[in-house]
Amino acid sequence: MDGGLGASLLDSYPHTIAVLDGRGRIVWANEAWREFGESNGLAPGSEPTGQNYLDAIETTADPYAQRALDGLTAVLAGDRVAVSEVYPCHGTDSLRWFRMRAFSVAFSDERYCLVAHEDVTTEQIGALLTEGRQELADLLNEMLLHEVGNALTSADGALAQFDGLTADESAMRRLTRAHERIEQSIEAARRLFQLIQHRPSFERHPVEDVATTAWDALGRDAESLVVADDFPLICSPVLASALLKVLFDCPIADSDRCQVTIRAGRREFYVDDARSDPVPRNTSNVFELSPVLDDGRYTFGLSLAKPLAHLHGWNISLDSSPTGGWRFVVRTEQPHRNDAS
């Protein structure tokens, strides 16, 4: 690209900008593009001009990269005028999201593509917190309507059996259970409301610290938790520990003696639960609201897992563990190990 006022203005723009030719080669990049490359491992003073941006994206084994590649290819082919895509690009110490915008540019009978990347981390974190808290609030509302409603119906039935100031023992027991059920629901709602109100700070924490906090809160045997890989999580320790506590606290037979192992993936981590229960055929059902009463304690079960994961921008799914049992896959998009691991 020739110099001039236009190039000078783009060069002073704070967001990264590059211009690609019809084959995807960089013909010009602004100063912000160069600085970002150097801060992420490129040699100081390295020249991006002449590099093929499409080839670089194609070598990245990432679903977001593939969508970006498809969009850029469509713009360069003239099939689309513009594309916009938000994608995570987390570092080892901080969360980052960018919005890629690409526009078709015609110049001297040639088709070019202007690519701009804008840091939208603050915007994205705000959206995640809003959406995650809404999911938790919806869950709280659903639980209260279900549990308190059923308890009141049961209490009404018990009260109908009263004759003056007397009632048989079955009516009294029924009324007592209804009262206890309401108390348990209110206590569970209080704990969940505390999570909804929590103001998170996303910082780097060793996964072992986060996992141990969750494990200790359940009073489990310390030797039954194995952190096979030591890696950092950029997270809210309160919310991440709450998520792991949910995964650890699944109601299963002999849960106190069941070993749980945490392993690192490339941009995800695994919670392997050596339970004997078979993995459900429809794995998404395990994350639905299913209140559990265990020794007088009300829990939300795995229904909290997805909202707590979404508060971090994570996704969670269930699969079979290669070693037997259940495997929860928590996709964080954070680099936990390199490709050579």
C-alpha cells in the first residue's frame, strides 16, 4: 500500500489492521498489527508483508479459526461484502476476546480485503456475566416455583385433615415434611443467590488450589482427588470452585470413595470420575434441573454446571472417560498445554 494520509491514519489506529490481496497475502499492516505480533512471540522488527494470512489461519486447529477462514475466503471471492466474528484469544495470564471485521475493497481492478481486529474483552466479559447470572436466576426461579409450590400443596392437604385442634400423626408428619422442604429450598436459594451476586475477578490460579478448595468443602478423602496435570486457570476462584464442587458432588453410590482425576487438554480440561454408573445415552439430560434430597440437604445437582461454566465463557459436556466412568469436558479456550504434550 502506498503512503499518504490514508495509510498514516490507519497506522495510528489503535486496533490491528491488515490488507490482504486476492490470494490472502498481507500487502500492508499497521503499527498495531506489528506490535501485537511482537508481543505474541514474533521476532522484533519482523515484517508481516508477504506472509499468507489464510495459510496461517488454516494451520490453526481451532473452530473459531475455521469460521474466520471461511469468512475471509468468501470476502476475497466476492461472495460476501463483509464478515464479523467474535473469537477468544486467551493468553496464559489474561482473558482476551477480539472481534474480527473484514471488508471487500476494490482497487485498480483488483480485489483486496481489509481485516481489522478489535479487543472486545471488557464487552464480552460483561455479556458473559449478564447471561450467566440470568441463567442462574432462571434456575432459582424454576426451583422455587417447583419445590415451594409442591411443599405448599402438600401442607394444604395436611391441614385439610385437621379436625378442630387435633390431627392424626400422618397429617402432622406430612406438614412437618412440607415445612422442612420449604426450609431446605430457601437455604439452597440463599446459597445460589450469593453466587448470583458475586462480583468476580478473573485472575490466574493453579487448578490444584481451585480443585482442593471444592473438594475440602465436601469433606472428602484428600487422597481420592488426583490432579494429574498442574496447569493454571484464568478464573474467578469462587465461581470455578463452585463449578468443580458441583461436578464432584454428583449423587452417586459410594461417592465418598470414588476417585476423581483432573487432567489438562490443549484448550480444555477433564474431570474424570471413576464411577460405576453408565454414562447416560442422552448426556445433555444430566445438566437439567433435578433437585436432590440427600440426608436432609437440598442440592441443584448438575443443573448449576453450565451456568457456572458460562460465567467464565466456558462450555461443559459429558463423555465417557478413557479409563472408565464419566468424563466432564470443560472447554475454556485457554492454553493449558502445548501441542507437543
